[in-house]
Amino acid sequence: MEYQRKKVDKIKTQKPSIKDELNENKLKSPVRRRPNQKTNRDVGFDIEDIPMSPKKSSDILIENKSNEPAHRDIKISRGVNKKLDSTPTENADLRVIIGGKLKRLKERKKTLIFIAVALVTVFSIFIAAVATPANLFELVQNNFTLWGKGSGMPTEVGGSATVDIKTRDNTVFVLTDTRAYVYNKSGKQVQSIQHGYSNPELYVSDSRSLIYDRGGVKLRVDTLNTNIANKSLAEKITTATLSDSGRVGIITEGTKSASQFVVSNEAFTEFSAWASTERLTAVALSRFGDTAAVSAVTSSSGNFKSIVYLLDISDNKITEIDRIEFDSTPIVTLQTVGDRVVAVGTDFISSFDFEGKEKVEKTVNYLKHVKFEDDRQILVSNSPSNNVQKTQITLFNNELDEKLAVTVTGNCDNISLCGDGISALFGNSLVIYDKSGKETKDKIVGYEGIKIISYRDGTAILADMKLDYYEYGEDD
């Protein structure tokens, strides 16, 4: 007995108790100390300094490919007996930290992307609101209306006779003798307006369109989905225009005067009038609708004389700011181009601001066409030396600085910009030239190309009651 007792005591002294062993293992198992920072790590960067963006999890793993086990054995199945070293390896430490880091990286990346998109949207809306006087809500509505795909170009146009074609950004407006149609670039018709005017005219601003009956009394103003006004005036309309802010300027016959200039507010509910003893012929409104230019044609000693009156229309009372006189030539039209007025005569074009300053004038002999293009550009064609077999085409900015000039063979019927080149209609043939005047394309477009106008990087053509679209450099 004594011998057995001594043997048991000896075993106890040599083997720790099971309870002590469990306590010891319990201490070792869950606690994994972070190793001291090493100076010779080959990870490439400190794990605590992982960039929050724009790094992806795949990028982080690639940067740590020298420590290949870092992306292995992350998941451990239940029931597996885990023998953990009391001194974790560097790779094991990386494995533990990287999971939480990647999760936080992904969450923060999503947040940053959301914030960036929101900021870009707000900034875009702010820029649009500052850059254009047009109603921002109308612009947004118009963009939604233009969504959708059509059957492509060419597309058939209703009506029996084409009157005019105009473009605005990604929109094509076609005016016929009975209706006005609006298309997007893919040929989808997004609007159709029945006007019923005997002599319809069309004008397009940033967010609205104006259709009026020249020599009649009716007019209407529309966005792509809303009719703003549909009115009948007391006097016959000579001409009318529309500012980008939405104000309408109208020249009518007068009751107690030769003519009168009438301007409405944006809602077409309030009006101001300016009577003239002279015959008023053309009108242009500034983009923000606070000033106007109105031309009158008079005669002096048997010669024509034109006067452009510059008017302040910001208040209810219309007051004269200044006037510009043009001797021996009538003004055919006035057009707002950026922050300036461009006056077109029978043999000249002139540019000045709405206060009558910085006037510039260019003589254009045998003037044929003047097209007001986007980006404050003016395209002019004339027959040099009255040679009908030649057409000179010149591109100006709104200060009448010459940007390019080419001379082409033939007497063209219409001209327009076309991407990096110039397009011209000769009967039923569309010819596109580069900036040097070299012909790059010749296309038969129909029985007769009635109208042609620039549209984005190409040219929209209305011919034989069909609307078609041609890009510069496009293969035939």
C-alpha cells in the first residue's frame, strides 16, 4: 500500500492536473497576440495604412502575392480540431485583419461613389441653371420626353408641304403647312402640334418653341410636353421671337401707329407695348429677356435707311437705350447669337452688343444664305463676283472673326455645318466638304433638298417629305 501511494504521488508531481491543462489551453486558444512590428516586412505597405479608395480587394491581394497564404484558409469548418500556435505567424495576422478591412473598404467605397454621384448631379444642375436662363424644370421634362428609340432615319414626315426645319441640341423640329413635328436623333416622334396657320413660322429657344401665323393673329408657345400659351392677338403679326428665358417678343401692326412692339412675360400673362411711327421689320431678344433689338426701315431722300433700336424691357415700361443706323440698306433679320445681336442686310452682316457697343460690320457681296449655328457660329454663303458657278462659304463667330472660308463649284441651294466639315445642297444632291473645301461625300437625298440644318455632329436634311441625317465622314 505504501509503495502504491508513493507511486501515485510521483505521477501527480510529474503530470499537471486536467483542470490546469484545460485552463492553460483556454488561455492560449482565443488569445492571439499581434506580433511586434517588423522592419523587414515584404507586404509592400503597412496593413494599418491600406488606402480606403480606390483600392479593390483584388488589388490588395495582388500587392501581397509574395505572402501567398494571406488569402488562403480564411474559412475554418466547425468541428475541426484547431491547434493554434501561441506565436501567430505574420501571414495569419494579415488574414485576420484583412477580412474586416476589406469589408470596411467596400462599404466606404460604396458611400464615396454615392456621394460622388450626388455631387456631380447637384453640380450639373447648378451649372445648367447658371449657364442658361431657361426654366430648369422644363429642360428636365424635355430630356425625359426625348428618351426612347425610334425606327431610325430616314423617317416619313406628315403634311403636304414642308415649311421649315430647326434643331436644338438632340432635337429636330419640322414645320409643315398643317403641323409641327418633333423628333429625336433615332427618328422617334415625340411631339405633334396641329397649328392650322395659313403662313406658319417657327422659332426655337433653349426649352420652348414658338409657332406664329405671319400676317395672321394667332401664335402658340410649347415645351415638348406642355402648351404654355395659345393666343389670338388684336393686330396682325409681322414677326415674332422667343428668348431663352421664355419671354415672347412680337411686332404687330398698330392701331394708332404704323407698328408696335409687344413683349410678354415668361407665363404669357403680362404684356408691355412700344409704339412706333416707323415700319418695324425685325426683332431679337437677349437670352435672359431683359433687352431687345428692334429694326425699322425708313426712307431718306429716296434711299432706304435702317435703324436698330435697343430697348430696355426689364420693367413694365419699355425705354430706349441706344440706336444704330445703317444707311442705304434695309435690315432683313435680327438674331441673338450668344450675348450679341447679329443684323443681316442685303449685302452685309453686322454684330454688336445689346447696348449698341463694339459694332463690327462685314460686307458680303451677292449674299445668298446666312445660317445661325450652335456655339455662336454664323455660316454665310455668297457668289463671289456674281459668279453663279461658284459659291463661297465663310464661317464666323458672333464677333465676325473669320474661322474658315472655302469656295466650292456650283450654285448651292442651302448650306450647313456638318461635324468637321460643311454640307451644301445642290438640287437633290448633298455634298459634304472638309475645311479645305475638298469634297468628301456626295449623296442623293431625294427629289429636292428643301431644307438643311446642322444637328450635333451631322446634318439633318428635309427632302421630299422625308427627314434624314448624315454624319461627316460616314461611309456611303
